Amino acid sequence: MPERRERGPVGASPVPGLTRDGTRRPSLARLRAAAADCRACELWKRGTQTVWGAGAAHAALMLVGEQPGDEEDLSGKPFVGPAGRLLDRALEAAAVDRRRVYVTNAVKHFNWRPVGKRRIHERPGARAIAACRPWLLAEIEAVRPRVVVCMGATAARTVLGPDVRVTRDRGRPLASPIAPHVIATVHPSAVLRAPDEETRRLEMERFIADLRAAARCAR
């Protein structure tokens, strides 16, 4: 693995209860503990708990999704539900060991609406995304990956800004100060929502190809 280039802080520390002097990175454990009590937006009232990232602490490859789902909210672990299981299959097909990557979400609490006894995913609003962005940036700074993969529009716009378009920009390295390489792709749930089996197969192939491209950049 090539030596990782050193980078300064993503920006002035906006994370509640934490300070940074520009020379020391916050530890993931310290960030996780601080985020557990975050009240920066209203989603903490709806979610069971803050769902922090998981995986290799200094992974070269970091995957960022939108927000935790129902199973993630209950377990406190990211990408363990249906989208996570599809992600596992895609990573295996792309010859990427999930144990060597770091997975997280742009928003750390589950936003949902009740339908009978079910909790149905609701896309997080701009306020929640803005409130969680400092946590994500601090998380990226702590891990310092060579490649950040933004899965879905929410993750891509949180990391890259409003001008990015996943359908236009997916699968190729994009310029960003937060990591040597940033790649946008679809969220695994988009593959699951494909209308028929053939479309799902094609979308899965494209998703795997994007992950392979990210893995090449991470070497």
C-alpha cells in the first residue's frame, strides 16, 4: 500500500465538545462517545440511538451512505439490514474485504414515519444533513481514507456539494479536499428498488464496477 499523504484538518472543529489543534486527529472512540449525546437536530427524538460508523480504524477505503435504517437503528451498527447485505455481496464480487473498509452514514439517526406497526424510511431533511455533516467530516479526518465512496445523492452532496450528480459523475474520481479520491455511486437500496430482475442484475453489475474502481484507487 502506498504511503498515505498527510493532510491537515478538514476545517475548524465544529463538533460539539471536541477541540482540535490542527496537529492531532480526534480518535474514533472519542467521536463516537461525543456523538452518542448529539442533539443538533430533531432526529435524536425519533431514532433509538446514534448509529456511528464501523470497520477498520485506518481503512484506505471508506463507504458513506445516507442514514441508518430500521435494523441499523435497533442494533446500533451501520449497514446490517437489507441494503447492508446487498453491499456485502457487492464487496465480495468486487474482491473487497469488508473487514478492511470503514462504513458509515452522512446522517447518524434514523428518520422514519409509522405505517401500521412498521417504521418506514423517510429521507433526512436539509437541517439534519447539515447538523450531521461536522460529525462525518470529523470521522473522515479520524480515519483518513485514501478513497471515500459516496453511496447515493445524500452522501454525495454532503461530501461534494450540491453540484454533484450521481447519474452523471458515478464511478470516477472526483476532486475534493477531504480525501485523495472521492467516488460517487448509487446507494445499495437503489439496486434493491430496481423494478425487475434484469434491471436489478444490471444495476448490481454497475455498482460492483464502481466498487472495483474505488478499490483500484485505494491501492
